[in-house]
Amino acid sequence: MTPPPLAGRRVVELGTMLAAPFAAHLLSQLGADVIKVEPPRGDPTRSLVRGGPSGTFIAYSHGKKSVCLDLADPAGRQAFAQLLQGADAFVHNLAPKAARKLRLTQEDCAAINPRLVYCHIRGYAAGPQADDLASNPVAEASTGVMEANRVDGRPSRLGPSYHDQFAGAYAVIGMLAAMLQAAQGRPVQPVEIGLYETGLHVASRDLVGVQLKQQLLGRPEREPHGEFSMPGYGAYLTADQRWLYLLMLTDAHWARFCRALGLPEADDPSLAQLRDRKKARERVEALVRTAMAAHSFDDVVARLKAADVGCTEVLPLERVLEAPQAHQPGKLRELAYRGLAFEVPSSRACRPTATASPPCRHPNWASTRCRCCRRPACRAPTARPCWPAAPQPPRSPATLPGRRCARWPEAGTTSMRRSVSPPLAPVRRRAREVSTDATFSRACGRGHRRAA
């Protein structure tokens, strides 16, 4: 099999919460060997949720190696410098003042390793606010997102930390471009990503739209946010009280929707074009609500799919991974951590597409959820049934044997060993190379061991 694009590349990550760890996670998914540097107490996300690991740590730190270094100690800084000497790239999201205090600016790192691809994700890039602190909600507030998202009249964050993850993705794009520059023998430019600047770029369509209305109409009129700019495009309740989201972008979509549900408005010229439906927004919304409420979920989905109308159920998080689409080859990684089992979505773009195998079946499918595909019922037999999620004898995740997954047997054995480091306890040690063991690694200077 062709090796992943970044195989053989070593990336050092120094960061917490989301932006830098997410960037390093994407690089790891592309095949890079990522070493996560943590403080003596470990990354704060290891104990963020009720004293236990957060979803951020489990989702975006698996597959990395981990080393504990005290960068306030001269021995720790020396050990970190040795790591940078053998690295291809370094990504961090320290505050600018902290980076200067720890001597981890681009100039400091270039003096250690001139060929190093340096990436700094910070609150603000160059400008009068360059040293100001920022987080995901601050980026939302300063780029117009939060003002438009109100809960009971109060500006509120969106929920997921999208700007952190956007910034991490932008960082990866910049680092890959820098690696191309290095491969071509050209000077490598440092990569600097600001959460604020990321938010500006993501919001550019809306920012330009406001300017357009200002110049055409003489006032900063906004387009209705999201789906509300297009009547019929949104979430609607079916007769059995399930939410279905409709894709209604074009006039053809509207016509197909009306015909699928047998609506006489399919031939109404006053609603044939989007500009006319916008003028009759309330009428169109009421029409769609009534039509959806007249059918059960299964019935309306069957009708819309047959008519090639885009739609999907609005799912709660606990049901998202039940979808067959989520369980196609290469989309989820099974992971064990501290005795708990997880299915973590994978973004490994370099993974070749595999042919989907039949869904799994267990003899007690009616009362048992398949441990592999997480679905309570299966529609076809398979030569290798998955383990049920019924109570199993307790086994250590580190000793679970590799097994061939029935969901995609052609993918080979999936290792059940622990792939993120255990809790750390600092100990003083002399310099040594990073271990290749994915469950435990020690590095130069102040290393780490398993907590008792």
C-alpha cells in the first residue's frame, strides 16, 4: 500500500485546548509522527471533565506520542531544543508573550533548526492587537458571528469551537505549503495564523454582502441568516414528531418537492421562482410545514428520495454514529482509553477507498447493539459476526487482541491497544530518545512515567 503523504515527517506539538492539537491531529492523520509536549501536570484536557479526559483530548490526541517537559527549567528547555533539532515542523498556540518568555519565537526556533517549518496559532496576527489574548468565543464576537446568534436576546457562542478548528485547518494548509517550498529548495516562510483573521476570512461572504447592500441600497441591510434567506430550506416536523431538514436551494428543488408530496403549488407560476417565493415567505413556510406534518417520517423520506430531493434527519449527538454512512471503511477508528471504548471519526484523507462489506449481524440482534457497527438491527449476514455490546468480561484495553473487523474485513486487523498516552507523572531523567511505543514514550530531559 502507498505510504501516507507525511510518512517519515516528525512534528512537535506544544499546545492545549484545541487549535494546535487539532492541527497536529490532522498532520498525524496524514502520516506524520507527532510528539505532543505536555507540562509536568499533563495537558489540562486530560482532566477537564469531572477529573477525567475531555472529548477534545480523546478525539484529537490519539495516535500521537507524548512527552512531559518543564520548559521553565533549563534542562527541560535543552531537551526541547533536542526535539526541535530532529523535527520537520513545530506547531504551537502559546500566547505571544509566553512564546517570547520561553524563547520559542520563530527566530529562536530557526536558530536551533534552520529547516524547521514553524507555525504559531495565536489570537491575533500582526497588528495593534498582536499581543492580545483571544479564544474561540472572542473570535466569534469580534467577527460578527456572535452578534447574529442570540439566545433569549443575548449574543451567544455557536457551541462547537469552529474557529479553533478552522484555524487548525488553515495552519495545516500553511505548513504543507511550507513543506513544498522546502522540497523545492526555496526559503521556508513561517506560518502565522490568527483566530481573528481566520474568523474574518470565514465571514468574508457576509462581510462583503453587507458592503454590497450598503452601496446598492444606501443602508447596511443584511441577508436573513442561514436557511431563512430561502423559504422551504430548513428543518420541519413530520407527523410522528421527527425533524427533517430539507434542501431547497433552486427552483428545480421546489418543483420536485411539490410534486413528491402532491402539492398543487407545483404548477403555480406565482411561486415558480425564488424571488417570488421570498416575497411570499410566510405563505411558503406555512405550506411546507403543513405538507410535512401530513406525512410520517418514513413516508416523506421515501417520497423525497424518489424525487431526488435532498433531505436528512436532524440527529442528536448520541445517534449520529448509528448512520450506515458513518460506518463505511476508513471513517471511524475504534479506540480504547482508560477502560472505555470509543469510535472516533477519522479524517485520514490518504486512506484508500475500500469496498463496503455487508452490515454485521448477531444472533440476538433485536436486543443487542453490535459493538462494531453500533446498530441494533442488521439486514444481511456476514461471514464474521461482530461482538455484541452486551456485558463482557472486563479486559484491559492494552491486552485486547487485534481482531479483524467484520464491518470491513479487507481493512485487516484493527489494534485495540491504547493509542493515547496514560496519565503522566513527572520524573527526572537524563536525555534519551523518544520511544516508539504508542502507549508510552519518554523523551530528553524530564520525561514521564505511568501514574501509579
